Amino acid sequence: MVDLASKSELREVLLIDDDLVSREVTATLLTLSGHTVQTAEDGHACMRLLAGGACCPDVILMDAQMPGISGSELVAELRTHTQARIYAISAGELPREMAAAVDGFLLKPFDAEAVRRLFDASPQPAATSLPQPDEPVVNPETLAQFRRMMPEAAVNQIYTAVVTDLERRIEELGAAMGRNDEAEIRRIGHAIKGGCGMAGAMQAARLGALLESGSGGPESYRLDNKAAVLRDLRAATRALERMLEAKLPA
């Protein structure tokens, strides 16, 4: 377990994130750091928790981009129900209105030390650039941190969940590309970037970022080359499965 109790006051945290993988990884990180955590999958679910008195958080961590009530609208609604400090979490830059509404910001992927700095109101590190194509399947530092924090079986569960989520996203992406639904393609890319980034699944996170950016990135990843995008996402998923078999046996 990462011992942050001596460095930072332990808090009750309400985590709001519609992406299952990102939500589970973040909740695990917070719990193993000593914080009490409750989760909600969207703005409506979190408002029910607060209105019912089931949750009295010191801190709210909320994904900046969710279906339904979200963004600065959700922040304004939360302010009427709680005195908790509200921090946004996002895999990209916050919109100006959202940045002005919240008390702070965590850039995905982040680790326990970044959370501690945020909770202690220390300056946040600058955003990093996108990973390079030749990076490993999983960030070795992220994997090593998970192994220090939890049993091997729990690490296995995290990456099994990542693989399962990617397989679902790939199906959704194929359907969205068949409809030429660029907005949905970008949404799926955002979800892949956030969830895989939190788990350190670097290849998949990079592809998600390129999908979210639309026509940006190398020519081979442009949205008009749909077969290449799906091929490389499937390859990244298979690489994660091989890693599970080789390094993280069930």
C-alpha cells in the first residue's frame, strides 16, 4: 500500500466518472492511499447520493466530460448541495468555463502523488505530450506501482477489465465508423484515452487520443483510414492479453 496518510489528510471522496475502467482504477488508487471513496457513474447518480444523505464528501473528483448533466452545469448543481472542494479529472485540456468553475484539475493519467499534491493544494505538473508509437504496451512504472499497491491477482483484474472494455469499445467504434458518426468516434476515443491512460495501457491510450483528435496525427491513423485504426486497436488489445498471459497469469 502507498503510505500517504502521514503526508496528506485523509478525506472522504466522491468520484464521478462514467467510464468503468477509469472509475475502478481511480477508486482503487484513492482507497489504497487511505481515503474513503464512494463512486457514481454520472451526474444524476451523484446528486441522488448527496440528496439522500448517503454521502458527505470532503472532496469531489468528477470527470470533465460525461453524458447528461456534466461540466460547469454539474459543478453549479453540486455547489448547492455540498461544501466539498470540486476537482475535475480529464484526459485533455479543460474548457475555459469548466476550468473557472472547479477548484483544481487532474490530468489523466495521474498517480497517487499527483492526487496528494492536488489535495494539498500544491501546483500541478504540466501536461505531457502524447506517447510515441514505439512505447511499450503498458507503462512499466504504472505496472510496478500497481504491484506495490495490491496483490498480483488484483493487478490481473485491472488489466482484464481494460481488455474487456477495449473489446466493447472496438465494437462500438466499428458501428460508429460504419455510420460515419464522427462525434461518437471522438467520444469513444476520449473514453479509451482516459481509461487506458489511467491503467498505463500506453498503446491503446495513444490510439484513443488520436481518435478523439479527429484528423490529427500520422496519416496512417486518420479517420478516413478506418481499417488501420481498428486493426491497431485490436493489435493493442491482443498485446495486452499476451501481457496478461506472460506476466500476470490468472
